Amino acid sequence: MDEYAVRGMELCFNIKGPVVIKNDNVIVRATSRGGSAMKGAETLREEGFKGRVVMVTKEAHLPYDRPLLSKKLNANADSIKLRSLEYLKDHDIEFISGAEATTLDSSKKTVTLSNGTVLNYDNVLIATGGKPRTLNVPGSDLENIFLLRSPDDATKNCFF
């Protein structure tokens, strides 16, 4: 069995030395825009990992650059995507959108998705993303006050 080091994890998890993945089936789960999940999948490929890599996100879009949403108010998902579908295919990264992980069974090493799909894994990276704070002041419920979290939000609210 081959070993592949994943760079950059030392800071995230306060681990000394590289993380070594010894198996051949990795699930990368993203619950938000997928920036950290995308980097995890890319790093595996950059380091020579040849096993299966699956990215799962509940969003309907490819991973995108969320900070650009506030710079390009008319942004659509395609204009701010981090990588194209062709890139993912070229790097043998499977992409499942519109589904989220509902159950992770560590004893069976399975992840069950909201669409009923069950994925087996040897290693799993859970990239949960962040949750925005809501405005908690008088008037926060007024019209034209909204969160800008996704390309859909930008499209819906750019002409307020």
C-alpha cells in the first residue's frame, strides 16, 4: 500500500509532521462553497494520490470563491467557480452536488447521503465551512437586508 503526505494539515489540526493517507478511497465532504474541500482534493492529487476522491456538496454549484460575491454583485456560479468540471474530471475527482451527508458510520466506514447514496471510505475529510452571523439589531428584518452567501443570493438580490 502506498503512502501519500498531505501538506498544510499541520496548522489546521495542530499536528506535528505530515498527515499520511495509506488507503485508496477518500471522501471529501463540503457543506458550503467547497474551498477547503477543493484544496484537500487538489493536494491529494498534487502529492500523487491515485485512489478514489469524491467531493460531496449540498449546493448545486461547483466550488466557488465566496469573497467575490461581494465584489461582483451580479456574479453567477460559473463566473466565480474555483475549478471547472473539466478540471475535476482531468484530475479524477468525482463531484456530487445537491446532496449532503446525513450519516457517517465510522465502524462501517460509510457516508450516507441525503439522496440515498452510500459511499464507502478509507479516509474522510469533512470540510464544514462556516455559518454567517445574522444581523441582530432593530430593523434587521426590513426589506433589502439579506445575507450574501451563495451565487443564488447574488442573483436574487443584485437588483434589489
